[in-house]
Amino acid sequence: MPETRVLRVNPTEPEKEVIAEAAAVIRSGGLVAFPTETVYGLGADALNEAAVRRIFEVKGRPPDNPLIVHIADRDSVYLLASEVPPAAEELISRFWPGPLTLVLKRTELVPAVTCGGLETVAVRMPAHPVALELIRESGVPIAAPSANLSGSPSPTTAEHVLRDLGGKIEVVLDGGPTEIGVESTVIDLTVEPPELLRPGGLPLEEVERVLGSVRVPESARGLAAFTGRPRSPGMKYRHYAPRCRLIVVEGDPEPVRRKVAELVLDLRAQGMRVGVLALDGADYPGAEVVDLGPRSDLKKVARSLFTAIRKLDERGVDVILAEGVEESGLGLAIMNRLRKASGGEFIRA
Ligand code: AMP
Ligand code: MG
């Protein structure tokens, strides 16, 4: 495999010749990483089994963890899904293009490998000119999980993609940092009531305004490993994790701050280098601090989350302490990512 070509692309008005070059790679069964409004995706022709298999291979992704299929117009959902209930149509008309993925019954057109062997397909229309133009020019739906190694923090820049997948894929379209910074919200519409499989860039409250109540399993809050027969196999695996340990400290801002300060001292006394994912500009002497932003601006916190985790990991800290946020709005997605990155180490202050 030759080295990965990095093609710079204008994120708002993608250059036609750049898109054409990347689309040719998709059509010939190759892999192209591209920006979406959530994170960078690792794309292949969703209808080409061999191409899709390579996605699993290069990411080291377990074959039973299905991919999201990306489309460039709302009507393409009818090619991929055999049933599109009225609730789905309502969500589609309100939120596509955007960070909302719908799980529906799949048609014969979609290969089983793309869906991890399930009878359902996850579909979304991304709100990013580069992603949309790439899908249109390729002329096929594009299967794209996040463009990172399985288990590591999701990529929000082309540099992150190269660090994980450089030399293993044909092309990275570099359209700068992504806007939302966490993945899409995934809703399963094949069950009644509908179920939140993964909180993400579209707040659950917005979805509930359309659907009424949505079931939120503990796994969607990052609280429990999924047991029983997984409908979203992604739930089984540790995700978003740095190499170092990560501990989430949850609760009200003041007690959280005191607890984190106390832990910084304890861990340093044990000879460890400590990093902190801080909120509201909190300072922790003796620790490497990255401020994610104010609690009142969770968009900013979500946008900086994965970059900050990678940064602290690269600085070589032994442990990262993360201040928790409230689980409303984008806070649900942020807490899901932090708890999963911690592998179960979350404590209440
Ligand atoms: P990623 O591709 O890394 O953004 O992850 C996609 C998420 O969507 C994972 O949690 C998958 O398990 C989930 N997913 C994709 N397809 C399906 C499906 N057919 N049924 C349930 N969950 C799905
Ligand atoms: Mg992922």
C-alpha cells in the first residue's frame, strides 16, 4: 500500500477536482477519510463487500460492530431501508442533514458485512459539504465509522486520522477541524418505544420533541456494559480511550473541583504525572490542565473533548482526571464518551 495521500479541501466550497480524485478511490473500492460535521469518517463504498471488509481490517474493528451508511439526499433512505415508518420520516424532514443516525430494517441491497450481520441498517445524511459532495460524486452510499483505530479517541482533525491510519488508507481529505466534535446520535426505530443507542451531536430532547419518549438504556449513558443480545454491538467494547488511565469525577461543580484537586495531590504523591480535563477555567497546580470550556457552553466542551484527551495522552501523563457535566443536552453525549473512555472508573464527588 503506497503512502496515504493527504488532499486539502475547502470545507465550505470543496474543489471539484479534489472531490473527483477521492470519489474515484471510493468507486474503485479504496478507503477515503473525510470530514463530517461530527468527526472524521473512514469511508468506503457501502455496497462493496471487499471495500467494507477493509474498513474493519484497518481499524481493527470487530466484525459484529456495524457501520453507519452515509447518503447525500433524503430519498436514498428508501434504497437502504425496507421500512421507513412515519416517525422516521418526521425525524428525517426535521433533522437531516445533521448529526442523527436512524436504525431501520435493511433492504437486500445492503451487504450483511456493512451491518455487522444484522437485519438492520444505520443511515444518516451528514451536514458537511465535503461529505455530501464526496457521496454524490462517488454515486454510491458511503459506509463510514469514525476514522480512528478501534477503541481510541475519535478523530476531529486530519492529523488525528493520520496518526491512527497513516499508511493504511488511500486518501485523507483534510477539511480542517470538525464542528461538533462528538459522533451522531443513534436512534433505533425498529423497536417500540424507540431506543437511544448512542447519545451524540443532536440532543435527545430534540428527538423526544418529535417521538415522545425514547427509551434510554444504561449503556447509552455509558454506565453499564451491555449484557444480553446486543442490538448495537458497539456498546460491548471499550471506546474513545487514551492509553493512560482516565477517571471521571461527577457531581456538582464545587465538590467536583475539590475532589479533583484532592486526587491531583494524592496521585502526584504516588509519583504519577496527572492531567486534568477541566471546565470553567479551573486551575489545578501540579497537573497538566486542558480547559474544555464553560459548563454553560457544552458545544465548546464537546468540540474540544477528543482533541484534549489525545493531547494529554501524548504529553505522557499517567492518569487523566475529567470533570463531569450534567447529563442534559450535549451533556449526555459528553458523559457517555468520558465514562466509556474511563473503562468504568467514574466516581461521585
Ligand atoms: P461509529 O461508526 O464509530 O460512529 O459507530 C457507529 C455506531 O452505530 C456503533 O455504536 C454501532 O454499533 C451503531 N450501529 C451501526 N449500525 C447499527 C445497526 N444496524 N444496529 C444498531 N446499531 C448500529
Ligand atoms: Mg467510532
